[in-house]
Amino acid sequence: MRPCSARADTPEVTQRPDATQPDGVNVAKFWNVAYNDSVDPDQPTAALADLYVPVLPADQLNSADQVNSADAATFDVTGIPRPAILLVHGGGWIAGDKWMLGAYCEDLCRLGFVILNINYRLAPQAKFPAQADDVREGLRYLTQNAERLCIDVSRIGMFGYSAGGHLSALIGVLGDEPIETVAPATTWPTDDPRWEQLPRVAAVCAGGPPCDFRVMPLDNETFTYFLNGPRRDFPDLYEAASPTAHASAGDPPFQIIHGETDMIVPLQTSERFAEALRTAGASVDLTVIPNQGHMVTFMHPTTRKRVLEFFQRTLLK
């Protein structure tokens, strides 16, 4: 692996790498990095992400004073290329914030992953596929800054829970689909140069994800705030937004986590998605947390254990 130099623009550096961090990996945190310049000004925080950079034992910092300064605009580290993970929060596409996944960021970064934990546009002000495009912008940020952040672009993963699990799963399965299939799930023109800047996602972990909107009754308006109207009026959009509809042999490895007694997102949606991936020939593991609902599963220690183990197995090679 060739050495590389990393530089990340950020309004604030919140932690200087410290030798007391466990396992010899130190964590530099950058709050509210502007990762997306195409977000509606009515939702300015949707354009922001938190960046976590692991400083490994063999890395060299260009300036310790620069890292320690609250006014620092850049961060420089030299070392070997490392994997990265994009994190996507939940909240029913209508609420939530990146802070919800803060504890996962810290744990994953200490294992040696660069972490980008994003906000995104929320419904009903922004309808699908705005949220999917924001996830794409997060992935694009990682590739555009790969040399500066020492990222191995062949080892980029995604993790999200609930609505964030849906968005992570959807972008993961659409990665190998023809543009005609992807088109209803994006606002980007088919000839947009940003398509060439997206990485091939190497691993996806999705917790409690809604996976198939095609099962909704034709005139049910539950998801109107997100998908514009009932399925009768927008059948193509409901299909485009459904990860299960796009399962194929070329999809990345998946880890799905779901609570057995989830009353918000029924377990069956993950079971059917996992079966679709298996049938297509993709690699998938489904972990069911016994006797737990939606939110408790998110906070359950087994969920955290599975997330960490999955990315260690698939991306730390």
C-alpha cells in the first residue's frame, strides 16, 4: 500500500489524537463538515456530516498544533490506505440527526475505519429520491477525498438503521443495476459526471430496514409524505424505492439486523429481503434479536456486536 496524505476541511476539530486511546488507534473528530453542496437551503443542516479519522500507530501527523486548534481548517495525516464507512441515521425519513449514530462512529473509527456520518434532506419538505441522492453525495465525498483521507476506495461500506437502513440497502443493491433501473430512484441526469465518481460499495449493514414498498395496499397513503402519494398513483416510484426489488448476484455482502417483535417495521420485510438476496446468489446474514422491538434492537448490545464484527470481516483485509 502506498503512503498517502489526508486533509479534511472542517469548522472545528473536537479531539486531538491521544496516546491513551485503546488498541493504539487514536480518533480525530471533525464536526459539521459540509459534504453536500446540492442540498436545499431550507434544510441547511442536511448538508453536514461528522468525520472521524483514525490515526494509526504508524501514521505521521504533519502538525500536532494544527490538530489541536479549534480554528484549524485542515487535518493532515500520512499512512497506509484504510477502509471507510458511510453512516446513515434513522427517523422515518421525516426526523433524526447524525448524532443518533455517534457511539457507532467512535467504535468503528477505533477499529481503523474512516467514518462519515451524514445528515440528509428530510420529508415531507424533500420527497424521495432526494434522500437517496444525499447518500450518494456522501459516498462521492469519500471518493473525492480518498487521497487526502487515506481511503481505499475498494473498501467502502455503509451502515444505517431504520430509514437509514433502507437508504443504505437501496444504494447498495442499486450499485450494479443499469441506469434505466436506477433512474426513478435519483434526480441526477443519466449523463451526470457524478455517476463516475461513486464507489462500488463493498459491504452493507442494515438494521430494521423497510425493504419493500410494493406490498403496500394500492390506495394506502401511509407513505405519501415520502413517496408522493399512494402506490396506485406512483407504482414505479414504490418499486424504485424497494431494495428487495433490486436484489441480484452482483450485490455487496449484507448483514441485516432486525428485532423479532418489531411493530414499526415488521421482521418479515427483512426476511423477504434476505431471501431475495440469497436466491439471487448474493451473500447475506440475517440476525434476529429475540423478543425485541424496533428501538430496543437499535440499542441492543448484539446489534453493536454484529455491526463491528461484520465490517471487520468484510473490510479489514
